[in-house]
Amino acid sequence: MKKIIITGTSRGIGLELALQFANAGHQVLALSRTIPKRLLGNENISCLSVDLSIEDDLDQVKDFISSSWATVDILIHNAGSLLLKPFTETTAQEFENIYKVNVFGVANLTRIVLPYLQKGSHVVTISSMGGIQGSMKFAGLSAYSSSKGAVITLSELLAEEYKENGIAFNVLALGAVNTEMLQEAFPGYEAPLSAAAMADYIFNFALTGNKYYNGKVLQVSSSTP
């Protein structure tokens, strides 16, 4: 039985992941601003209403771990904020808001969880193909895609910094998945993979990927976008 923290569990991939881990007998701490009804009442899932863009909100996570778990086996940074807007129309505040969730939220939560990680722990950051250097880019996603590139580099650096501790940091750069977020970016586009199907892949990678990878970025995409 693993103790697993997942962000962005209100919908899509994060919601499906929380249910898969819980149904497999693992203990899940589900973090999202809105707590979905599907997670309530599951004996293996604890939910906290957390806004990753507010650093003080993360104190709840520290309090929970120290009082209930003591250790963490897997941390999955799945939450993401997206803005589809021409660059010249994007304000500095809007740009910063995307980074507060997609970059600073990842960094701040990792900093809080690190003391509870141990040898064999795995930190998985969900990025995007838009954050991969040289990949196809899409107009209007300057804040989102650049933030996803930033967390790739952050994960590579943390893998180096904590390799002696036996803690693995890896990134999954996802392509198109049929989620609400995809529909916000590409209205009407039908992606080849469902949220549940992608959750299957992430579920297995989070449990076993650190045996084979550390500081790596895996491109998980069968289509463009």
C-alpha cells in the first residue's frame, strides 16, 4: 500500500487517477479547489480543498501528512491552469496567474512534501507536449506552454539535487487527452485518448517508472495536438 498525493483531482485525469489508486488499495490525498462528489465517502481517499496558487493553502497538506501519514511514497503534480489568448492581449497578471499554479504551485508543494519523501519515493510532474523544446506550438498558449517547459527543467534539476536520497523525479509530457481542459484549448477537437485511459498509463508509471527513470521527460503522445 502506497501513500499518494495527487493534485488537480476535481475532474479529468486527476479524478480518474485518485479513484484508480484508491480502488487498488492505496491511500490517496486528493488536492483540488473543488472536491468532487465521486471522491467523497471512499475510505482510501482524503480530500483537501487547496488552491495551489495560494502558498498558505499548502499548510493544510503539511498538517495532514505530519498528523496522519508521516511519509509519502508518490507525489503527482497533475493540476494545471490554461489560458488561451493572444500574447499581446495577455496581461502580466494573467501570465503570472498561470505560473502560480503550473510552476510555483509545483515548486511550493514539492518543498513541503520533500521532508516526508524517502528512498524509493517518486515525484511525477504532468507536463505537456507544448512544453517540449522543438515540438509543435499553438498560438494563444504562450503562458501555458512556457510554464509547462519550466516545470520540465525544474524536475530535471530536482532529480540531480536529490539523487543521493534515492528520490526520483520524472516528467510525463502529455499530448491530446479528451478532457475539459483540452476542449477549452481546442473546442470541438476529439482526442484519441480518454482521461481514464491516460490515467491508466500514469497509474502504472507512478508505481514503477522510478525503477527505470530519474530526471527524464517521457513524451506520451499519439497525435498532434
